[in-house]
Amino acid sequence: NAGVTQTPKFQVLKTGQSMTLQCAQDMNHEYMSWYRQDPGMGLRLIHYSVGAGITDQGEVPNGYNVSRSTTEDFPLRLLSAAPSQTSVYFCASSYSAGGYKSSGANVLTFGAGSRLTVL
Amino acid sequence: AQKITQTQPGMFVQEKEAVTLDCTYDTSDPSYGLFWYKQPSSGEMIFLIYQGSYDQQNATEGRYSLNFQKARKSANLVISASQLGDSAMYFCAMREWEAAGNKLTFGGGTRVLVKP
């Protein structure tokens, strides 16, 4: 299995350009999410989806759009890139977003990351 | 207030020695989970260990163990017999089950450098 696949790995944009970060998982995971990682701040949740057709905002959603038309794919769209969006982006998925599990069944599997620079 | 605090920005450890990485958390949700992830220089996030708030015993996974002190709201990661490959950033994260979705809140991380 490929797990969680993100493309591209690296991207440089100019301010105002748009782009889409792709995320695909082949594990039939119900839950998918996007995080960004900035230096010294750990990872912060941008958007998430608990199933096809269902998305919601995380901690830092401004400037980003998502959709979930299939179970496998969860693209992240930057409509008008800004230098503040320079970051490393991670897609993550888990089998479910369900209730408390003592076994850690909701462990997130992360993609390899996408480094985005906005000039 | 910070939900996850990792107070050690960086630390050195001698190869074959044990190291403890601190993590304190803040939540009013009685149902929560605590996770540790490793991020090597290559950048990927690797899951290490999980502790549920109702788990009676401390979690262990190979050389990794979690020192869970619920009353003190701490979940320290212990790596035994450090290896050179353990050099990486380590992140503590929490999920609160009252919140919708499988959302993790991360700490700022601790960078570990293992010396030969």
C-alpha cells in the first residue's frame, strides 16, 4: 500500500497565484485532514473531513479551501497565495473519527509533506 | 492557554542512554488521547506511541514508553537505549473526544540529538 500520497513535494508560488495540493490515500480511511507546520509552532489543523462530502474548518482555515468528493482524495486549494502561507503542509488520514478508543485506533497516518514557498 | 506544552526545545543524549521528553497538557475533557510522533530530518511524521486517558497502564512500544501521570497532566516519552537513528524532532499531541473529528493539537516539539 502507498499509504498517504501528497503532491507536489515542493512548490514555489508568487503572491496572488493559486494552486492545489493533492492528497490521496489508499487505506479506505474515513477521516482526512490537512495540517501546516511552521518553525517552532508544531502542526496546526487547517481543514478536515469525516467522510466524502463532509468537510469542516480547523484552527487556521483562512485562505484555504477543501472538498471531499471521494473517500480517497482530499485536495487543499490556495485561491490567492500569500507569503504567510509559506509552510510545510501535511495531509493525514485515519480509519475513523469515531468515539474514544483505548487502542489508539484513530492514529493519524501522515503523508510525506509538501513544502510551499510564496514569494 | 497552551493545550500541549513541550518545555525542552532541544537536548543531547549519549548513545545507549535513556532520555525523557517532557509533555504537559491541558484539557477539561475526561476522554482524551495522547500521541507521540517522531519527525526525522527527512520530514515525515512517524507515529510512536499512544496513551488513552482511561488506560490503566502506561503504554509501551519497544524502546518507547510513556510515563503517564494523569493527575499532573503529563505524558512524558521515555526512549531507552538511544540509537543514532533516534536523532529527530519529537512531537507530543492530544485529541479531545468532545471535539468533532479526529483533531490533534500538537506541542512545539523537542529536538533530540544522539551523540556517539
